Amino acid sequence: MEMEELKRIADKLNDVCGELLSLENLSEGQEGVLQGYVDVLTAISEGLTKFRK
């Protein structure tokens, strides 16, 4: 798998998690887990962007 494809996948997963965070009726635990995923996926995406340069 190429770096650009990995970045694209991380960005897409980040978008999905962001959309899930906008849902109502999430428990604090669910919200915390989703925010954790967003943080990790953002770090992966940023790391792949810097690695590519």
C-alpha cells in the first residue's frame, strides 16, 4: 500500500468518525472513544503528509 493510499484511508475514517461525533444521543464514553479515534487518525494523516515531503 502506498503512503497516499494510507493517508486517503486515514482521512476517510477521520471524516466518518467526525460525522458520528455529530450524532445526538451518544454517551460520554462513546463520544470519548470517537474523539480518540479522530485524534489518532489526524496524527496518522499528518505524519504521512510529513513523511511524503
